[in-house]
Amino acid sequence: MKFLTLVLFALLGVVFAQSSSSGLTFAEFLNSQTQTADTSKTDTSTAKLAVSAPAPASYEAFLNNTEAYAKTILAEKEKTNSLKAAVNAETASPKDEFEKNVDYEKRLADFEKAKQQKILALEQEYQERIKETMGKFKSGIASKEDIQPDWAGMLKKDGDVKTYLERMGKFTGKISEMKERIAEITALIGNLELGKGDTETLFKHWQEKNLLYIARLEKACELMQDYILQEQAKVLSTDRKKFDMSLGAYNADNEEFIFNMNDSNSKTVPFNFVGTIKISPQQAKETNRQTDSFTASVDYINHPLIVGEAKLYPGVKKTHVFYKEQELPTGGSFKKILDLEKLDGYPEWLVYADSLLNGKLAPRNLDSLYAMKTAVNAVIAGEAKQSDSKSFWTGKNIFRAAMLGLSAASLGLGIWQNGEVDSRSKKMNKSYLEALEAQGQPGYDHEKYSQAFKKRVNDVKASENLRNGFYIGAGAFGLAAAVSFFF
């Protein structure tokens, strides 16, 4: 009977222990998370996480949560280590003259055993206290949720060039800032002393998430650049009106007039057009070489030349000439306006505007999905591709092998220089955009920006010359190798 009573009390004790819950430090933070099911019998490895945290609203929130979890665990770890150190510092009372050696040695052994039991109990209490936090920490990093950056509405195409320049600056600054923040959190995670399996798995997920996050911010910068190009390449048109026009000789065989149209002193869209207009002999005769019945409009790109507080749009693209209500086919070109060439910033503006007009600088017409839909697999593949290197060497005949090798080398150098052309062109355009953004700001030094831009232009030309030379060399060596097959 006494034995059954003891067993009953033991069982009641177990039930009571299982129904009790220990307090958690950093309670306010943990209470802000969603409540989870009992995890007392669940593995807390990354494969089977006992506790899952709710999906954060943004990647920045995910980083905040991860940092908070890591700091909470480290604080508990520090507290536990401090208690362990205090236990380790305890010493047994010294042997007195009345204590036998055998009793003293037994007392010392019991004392050391009790110390180890205290330390083990402290470790168990520590593991119990961090159990929920560690579960959320691991589940957050291992989660496959696609967590977007906090875009703050900045991916919308709802602004002008100045707006997109400002946003690009914010994204660029954020990339630098968040790389530092990620490095700091990574250092915290490294101090958690996770198991080897956990460490490798978690750090793999952690790295992939951060690569994707930074890649999306970089894509956002590219998106802003494309929005800028979309705005600048946008074709606008003047009102249809009577400009300063003159008719020259009429070619009856071609049915066209020599035609000049000029508005060089315009405060908005200055231009000087010289060309021809197609018009039937009967209509030509009707005009009596007068332009009273002619009107016109001019298409131009939305890329102004800033002159003080004024904006000029000399980037003219096409003329539309009307005789009465009939639009006439035109041919010809826009000539340079000498007065514009004297203005500060015009040479830099002209290089950039020409690139827009001839299509060398063309928008890709991207939208917000370009940044948002970047996939982690594509980012990782891109990282691997950058680290790949390939070599080429083939041919039995020494001469043929040498020619093919030189051809491949020249082609490779040409491709490399072609990449340099693209890279330096982007730097040139960026230099121009920086000057454009700085214009009108206190301390603006036009000469400084002008010299920087000219250097970029010269760099582009140098790379173009090298690229063309290498391509020619590749062709010549390749031809020599091909000819060797017939001899």
C-alpha cells in the first residue's frame, strides 16, 4: 500500500512538472510573436522546427527579428556563463586537523560532483529558456517565404527624372548600409555556437536570403535608371504653328521644295532644320513661293539643357510640316545652333542627348516586377557564372594552333574591351546624371563636372578603339588558321 502511494505521488509530480511552464527573458519581445503549440516533444533542428515565427512584413523586419532573437539568446548565454563561472569559483572548505584524509578526499569528490551537477542544471535551464526563441530564430532563417524589401512605394513609375535620381541615390545608400548591417548580424550569429549541422545549413539559407535581398536593391537601382531613360527618351511635340520658314528651288521631277525652318532663338525648343518637303507641282505653284499656308510642329526628346533656371529642349527629333491641313513628307536634318555651343554644360548634354536620339541609350521599358521578381536561383547562378573561367586551345598543327590561339585571345580581348565600352559608357552617363543632379546646388563647380565627364568620354573612345583593333586582329588570325586547312 505504501509503495502504491509513493508511485501515485511520483506520477502526480511528473504531471505537475509537465503542466508547469518556466518564465522567459525578453518577454515583451517574445509576446509580440504569435503563440505556438507545445514544443516539449519536438526536435528543434532546422529540419524539424518546433516554433515558427510569423512572416515579417519586409526583409528589414526579418533582419530586425533575427538580430533580436540572436541578442536574446546571447544575453541568456552570457547570464548562464556568468552563473557557471560563479559555481566554478566555489571552493570546498579546507581540511582541518580533526578530519581524516579519507573523509576529506570524499568531501572534495562530493563537492566537485555537486558543482558539475549545478553546472549541468544551469545548462539545462538555459536550453529551456531559449528553446522558443531559438526555434523562431531557426525557422525564420530556414523559411522559404519570399520576403520583399521595404520598397516604401519607390518602385512605382509616378515621378520625373529628379524623383528617380533621388530614389536611385536612396537605394544605393541603402545597399551600403544594409551590407554593413548584415555583416554585424552575421557576426552575432557566429557567436551562438550552433551545432555543426545547424551552422552549415543555417548559414547557407542566411547567405542566399541576403544575396537575394541585395540583388533586389541593385535591380531597383537599374529600374530607376531605366525609368530615367524612359522619361528622357519620351518624345514630346511643340504646338502646331507658323515658324520662320523659307522655300528654295523646286525640283519638279522629285516633286520637292528645298525647305528651311528655323526657331533658333526659342526659349523652349530651339532648332534649325534644313531639308526638303514633298509637294505636288500644282500645290507648289499655288504657294507662289510663300509660306503663309504652311504650319509645322517639331518632335523633341524630354531631356532638357538646364541654363540657370530655364530649361531648353534642343534634342529635336523630327519635323511635321503641313500645307493647309495636309502633312507633307520631309527629309533633311537639324543643324547645330552656334549660340547653344557657348552655353555651360552643352558639350556634355550633347553627347548624352545624341545617345538618346540614335538609340544607343535606349530604355528597356522595365517595371517594378524587374526588381520584385528577382529569384534566388538566378542570383546564385550569376555569382557562379562570374567565378567561371574558360580557356580555348585546339589544333594539331603548331601554326594552326598558334593562329587559333591568337585569334581567340584577340577575340577575348575584344569582347573584354566591348564590356569596357559598356561599363565606361554607363560611368559616362552616370557622370552626366551626377552633374545634372548637382546643377543649381550650392557649391556647384561646372568645370569640375565638365572635366570629369570629358575624361569619361575619352575613356569610352579609347576602349572603342582597342575593341575594334582586337576584333580586326581576331579576324586576321582566324583567317590565317582557316587558310592553313587547305595547305
